[in-house]
Amino acid sequence: MSMLPTMAANEKVETIIFSTPSYSKSPHNLISSKHQLAASSVHHSLAPNVTDTGLLLQTPTDAMVHRESAQHHFQIAAVEFDFSYLSTAVLSIFAKARSLIDHVLRRYGGAAEPEANEGKLIVKDSRSGNTYNVPIRKGSVDAMQFRQMVTTSKFSALLGRPVQGQLKVLDIGYQNTACAESSITYVDGENGKILFRGYDILDLHRDCCFDEVAYLLMEGALPLGDELAQFREDFARLAHPPQGVIDAINVFPRDSPTYLIMIAGLSAWAAAVPEQIPVHVGETLYLKNPEMANTSMKQAYASYAAVVALVYCHQHGHTFTPAEAHRSVPDNVLLMMQFIDKSTGEPAPSLVAELDKLLILYADHEMTASTAALLHTGSVGADALTSLVSSIATGWGPLHAGAIDLVYKKLEEIGSVDHVEPFIEKVRNKEQRLMGVGHRLYRTQDPRGRLLRERLLQLSNESETSPLLTVALEIERIVGVDEYFTSRKLCINADLYGSLVFTALGFEKGIITAVAGVGRCAGALAHWKEAASKNPRIWRPTQVYTGPMSAE
């Protein structure tokens, strides 16, 4: 993928004057008068406001963006045009320029837009007769606003005096509760779209390698210049396991559940770097300390990938091979796992390419249960490795990432196309649970599911078709037309075909969730780093007490 070039420190400042009434939503090669600047995947949902006449930015001063470490900046001025007479070709040029500026603004920073007040929620409390105005911002309301809505508590009778009770918002399972603000990932479940920092996942999957996407998530922008090479060098260096990690993993029986061995391995790794453990050094190392947070994030990511490989090698009696700086993350993961072509001693290039694209689809998915667990632990100031252990324990639950393994087992249980309809009937009767179908966020098809299906069909054309693929295809067919599913807006999700893609590539079902986690950790740890940069606030939910008011 082509990247925007790094400007020299002494290079002349360039002014770009343009405007556009609309912008493209697909990748472009972007051209300026002095540089050919290429960015193969640009999405514009985070772009500055555009007026009907096409004014992009308010003033040149407002548009000034800079990067002090590189000692250079771009200056952007905006003017208005009447576009009614311009050709499509000219408009396309303006759209490309618009894409360039959006990329630059996202990378180097810019004036933040004022938070818009979208209106207010008017609440009348029938208990007290009071009316409250709760501001609506970004499609949400501040739950703390409800604390002002007080009335006499049920504890009053118990204590013999009036006690005011604050109104709480009960949301069992956090079905409609936003617990954080984030600029990393957006999931549009109504339209089946996923954005990573404003870039459509479909564009990233088509035009980027996994390492570029991981860098985007963790560092906030696509890599420029030698940043990608440095990312890979850092990964290889940090993925070298201490002997204590190897010893901790080798203690386990080889048939032990993968995630339990991984938790032990990562815990041993954390013990090997006590200087990164806040409670050990007696300081809050990471809160509002971007450099330290970045170090902890990188170490946790490399440690996770290495532990996946160590566990796999232990389970199969392989010798662990250290990561190499010139390789990509997917290439290194396969090398460390000894997932290699015996004739060359190298991971097969075709397998590296397949895993590379596959990990992009698993790189992040907003506030999942495992990401929330990681952030919950991180909210008390814990390091990234310790927080990651919480995430892994959560991720292996059968209702979350562990569903990848369960889907495969369920397809094996069904066995053939002839058994699909009887199984579906049991699902309708609530006698069976159908894994791989339905998702809390989606009311249409998960975009990742379509890509996984297409890739699986291609792999099946290249080799012997798995009988389980025909079972999955029949499930998808029925789900797409059966009133039981369509009326509930239940569609297939990424899990239905995900496990089959991994097995088609040669991965055993016991390691699939762990390998998919190499992708997911990039996003999850990016959330940890983002949270560490903000004001610390412990995640401490409340509850609604339903027990007796007296033990008598």
C-alpha cells in the first residue's frame, strides 16, 4: 500500500486551496502540486464540516495543523466555489484533495469541533412532580444527570427519618449503556458497516496489510515512511519470551485448555517485567503518560502473539522459533508456531497472505465483552499485560470469542445438509442454540461475515470442499428466508464462517480463538491506551438492591 511520504524538516510549507461540496467514500490516489501523496484507503466520516457552498475550513489559522516532532506543518486555506458548472472530472480532483486534507487532519491534529447540543430529553418525575431537562449530545445522555431526580427512599422507614434516593438507570447486561467515549472503532449495525478510525473495514481489507491496520488502531494513523518497519522491529524485539514464561507454559499438560495456559504464560511474562507493574513500583505509571502507556501496549501485544505460538508449540511438541524483524506480524506468528512448509523451513507465502487478511477482520469490534473487561481492569491503573489477562478470561466464554470454536463443534454435530432442517426446528422450539447467527449490534448482515464467506468459497475451490461448508451454507439459506429469523432480523455473523476459514487454512479448532486474538488484541490494546490518556475514573457500576430491608 502506498503511504503519505514524510516531509523533510527544512521543506517549504505548502498551501493547498480547494473546496468541495461532497467527498468520496472510497480510496483514492491523492495528488498535490509538489508531492504525489498516496493513501490507498481514506474514509471521511470524521472530516470537518462542509457547507452547502463547499466551504471546507473556516480560516487558514483554524486549519493549521502541525507535528512538532517532525518540525514541519501544512497550511490549508479554504475558498468557496459555485460547483454547478464544473465537470465530474474537476469535482473528482476536488474530492481527492478533500481526501488528502482529511488524512492530514486526522494524522497531525486540528482544531476540535465544538460539541453540539442535539436537543434535550424532558423528563417529568411523577413521584415528585418535578421536570428535568437532560441535554442530548452525540446521541446520548449523561447518566449522572439522573442523580438529580430524587425522592424518598425505601430506607426511610427502616431508619425512621426521610432519606432521599437518587434515580439509577438499570441496564442488565449493558444493552443500551455507553461506558466510554472512543475515536477508534464505530459499528453501524443497522447498515452493516465497521469503521476503524474513520476508515471502512472493507477498504482496509482490500488495500492494507494487517500490520498497517494494527498500526492505525494502536497509533491513530496509517504508518508513514519507515514507521511500518519500526513497528515490525519493535514487535520482533518485544516478542522474545523470558525463560520463566516458557517454564510456566511447559508445566501444563499438553491437552490443557489453550486459554488457561495462555493466562499462565502472560502472567509469567508480567512477572518478568516488574518495572511495568504500577503497584510494584508504587506509582501510577500509565495514566496520562502516553510514552509509558505506548511501551506497555506494545509489550502486551508482542507478548500475546508470542504466547499463542509458545502454547501451540507446547501442545504439538514443536520448537519455538523467535520472531524476526523483517517479517510481518502474521508471518512471524506462523514462524514462531512452526507453521511452516517443511521443504523451505518458511511459512508458505499463500498462508501468510490469507492470515494477514483474516486478522484484519478480527482487529477490533468496538466495546465487546472482552474489551470491556480489559478496560475495567485498566481503569484502576493496571498495566496492559495484566489488563489483557482479564480480557482473555472473558474472551473464552462460549457467548463471546469462544463461540468461534463452538460454531465448528455445532456444525460437526449437525454433520450433513439433511440434518440442518431438523436442527433448525429445534432452534425454533428453543431446544437448541444456533451459534453463528444473530448479534446484539447487527440488524443486517455483519460485513465481516460476507468477506469470510467469499474467502471460504475461494479456498474450497482451490482444495477439497469441507462437508461442513455445505452445512453452513444451508444454515445461511434457511436463516435468510425463514420467518422465524427474518422477523427478528437475525442474520449470520462472523463466527459462522470464521471457524471454517481457519480450519481450511490448517488451524485446529483448539487454537482458532487464540490466533484470531492476534488480530483482536491490536484493537483491544488500542482502547486500553486511549483510556489511559484520559482522566482516570474507576469503572465501578452500581446495582439495584432487591433483598429484604430487614433480616427479622
